[in-house]
Amino acid sequence: MSMDRFSEAYVAAQTVVKSERFPTDWDDVIVETRALLAGEDGPVAAKARVVTDLRKKIAEGEKASGTAKGKAACEQIIEAAKGTNAIESKRAATLKMLKHLYLVGEDGSQKLWVYSPPKGYTQWVFDELDGLGETAMKAKLEDEAELYSADHRTVMAEAALQARKVCGKVQAALGANEVEANTKKLVKKWMFGDDEPSKDEMTAAISKLRDGFKNIGVACCNGSLIFSDEPTYRAKPGKWENFGMIKTTEKMMVLYLMKGFLDQAGKPKAAERWLCVETIIHELSHKIVKTDDYAYDFHGLKPGGTKFPSGAGLDNADSWGYFACELDGILPSSEEAKVYKIPTKVLKVWSKA
């Protein structure tokens, strides 16, 4: 069965470095790689230098070969992946995967992994290489044009750090001994619309939001957050046009970032990239708070009517993202005006549990 998530490729790589025998000149790198991949929740940040060393080893081989970069990198991986009679595709896939794995945005306790495989891949690397002959495999391994550029990775790190700070500000505002009237006004606005919640409903909403944003903020910086391509979605244009996606059943904290996010990440000014922050909060709320998608911003996010009534915002991911961005002050007023309307349609009807 084909892979459909980062964690499956990660476990496959774990198995390879534990059980496969590489050439002796790779011993040092492979020993350290075992330690890197020993984490159950993702790569071990303290061992991040391993991927740098791996790229360095490949680069040294490239320099010695005197051939074109992509071709030389391919040759280094091929040599390391050769078995008794043929190239072992799983070995090659493991090295190719690690070559495109980066630890970025290290700021104190913040550690973010980014997996940026070649944008020409439309399957996970183990599936891309499986069953290929040497010529076809070399063509795949020579592909070096990564989906996420260095600039993209920088913006991802900045957005994750900003999302962490936004969550901290929200948590502090909702955790005050006496929550300010303006904060309560925003809770009412995004979660209840024009209806006035009861005192108990407001207390419960504040508690849910405070605890949820605390845990989302922790996830943004605890070293287990991974931003990854989902290559199979790039073969499906309708899915690839989206901003992001998270698989709630996946044990690892992996956020898959797509074209919509990359378009925002490419904007020249940081203030114009607020939607990257909103996307991160939106997706992590699915995983951590178990929100759903009842309405997206382009549908409208104001609670009201029978399909998205008062209280619906508490279970809607985009409502969490926009509430946080407005409380923090990064939501442009022009964007707020566009989305704060009763939804023109909903993905599903919300009802109070």
C-alpha cells in the first residue's frame, strides 16, 4: 500500500538505518542517524547536525566527482545504497529523504523540522523509488529542485514563532484574574456572533480557548512540530490549492503546507504574511483541540442562522485562527470586514453537543 503521511516514511527510514548495512565509510553518519531517528514523535533535535553532516558528505563526493551537482549527489547515494547485486531502493530513499530534511528556526526552545523533497515527486520518496531500474532511479535521485525554498523555510520558522507568540498573548489575555471587556467582546464576536452568551457559556468558552491556545503554543515550539510536503496532493490540483492540512490520526505533529501557504509566504512584507500564522493555528487546533471545519473564511465566519449558530465558532478551526489574529492585532481590518459575515454556505451543519 502506498504511503500517505510523513510518519510512514519516517518509520521506514528508522527501519532502514537500524537493519540495513551501509558501506563502511558511511558508518559514522549512519550511527548518528540512528540516534537522530530514535524519537517516537519525530527526529531528535539534539542530533540535527546529522543531516548537515550527511549533506556535507554528499557534497564532498560531488566535489571529488567533478560532475553536475544533482548527478553527483545521485552517484553518492547510489554508491551508499548498493547491495550485493543491485541498488537497494529503501536505502536510497532513506538517504534522499534525510538530504531534504532541515531543522530551522531554532530560537531558544523553538525547534521546527521542515521536510522539503523535490517538487517533481508526486509520491513519498520510498514509493517514488520502489521497483525502479537503475536508470530510472538515478533520474529520480538527480532531482534536486526542492518544493520549499530556503526563503520558504525561513518564513515557516518565522510564522511558527509568531504563532507561538500570538497563542501566548491570547492565553495571557484569557487567563487574567478579570478578563478585560474588549477580550470578552472578541470571544463573543467570533464564537457567538450577535447572540449574548450566558455567564456560564462565556466562562466555559474562555476556559476552552485559554487551555487550547496554551497547548497550541506549546506545540509550536517543543521540537516535535514538522512542516512537510504531502506529495500525493500535488497530483491532485484541487487539494494542492489549499493552505494546509493536518492528519488528526497521525501520531506525529505534522502540518502539511500547500500552495496557498506558499503564496502567502512569498509576499515581501512580514505584515502581509499574517495568513501563514492563521493557517498554523487553524491546523494545530484540529489536532490539539479537535476543532472541525464547519465554515472557512471565504464562506463567512460570523455565527448566526441555523447552520452556523451561536457557539459554533468554538468548534470551528478558522474561527480560532481569526480570533487569535484579531486579538493579537495582526488581522488587517480589510480582511476582517470580508470574513465577518454569516456564512453563505457551510461544510456541515453545527449543532450544540
